[in-house]
Amino acid sequence: MRREKGSFWWKDILRLHQQYRGIAMCIPHKVRHISFWDDIILGRFFSMKYPNLYSFAKEAVISLKRVRESENIVDLFSIPMTRQAHNEQLLLADDLLELNSYDHEENDELTFIWGHTITIISSPSDPQ
């Protein structure tokens, strides 16, 4: 008999995490705490906005910070890819250019669907 490990309390909390992401849009600046595929960025989940490209992603869980720091966006995806995925990659490059125009000195923000905004303050132990 195999027994699951981990706290049932944390498992319940993590189930709600996806729902939370659906009501909070990220306004990225330092991008330390933002999931590239699973957070709402520029009004959409990138995993849903670019479903063909997402299927070729080498990492299904990656931060926006790591994507921004990559020297070549092509390195984040398996090659060869379909024509649809390639077209989505070109559109994604435009979105990344838009994100790079944000002020990188400010803290990230979350804006909820009811209009309330909170600032995510980085702790001193967070990597720069």
C-alpha cells in the first residue's frame, strides 16, 4: 500500500492556487515571483494565449525572470516545431518586448478583477 506524503492542509491550499491566479493579473517589473506560463500577464495566461508554442516548451514551469534572462528565446523550446508554434513564438517575442518596457526598479504588482492592487515586496534574501 502506497501512502501519499505531505500535509493535506497544504494540498488543499495549493488546489486554490490556480483559482487565485485566475483573479489576479500580474503587472511585472522585477518579475521575480511571476510564473511565465501560469500567471495572467498582459491580460492572458501565456499557456492559453500560445497553446501550440506551450506544447514545445522545454520547461512547463518557468519564471518570467528566467525567460527574460535567456539569451535566445528559441533555446526555451524543443526544435523542430510546427508552423503554428513558430508563428506564436514570433507573437511572443512582441509581448516580451512590451514587457521589457516596464520599469524594472519597481516591485511587481497584482491587480485583482475587482480593481484592488497589491504590491509584491521582495525580501532582502531574494536574488537580484
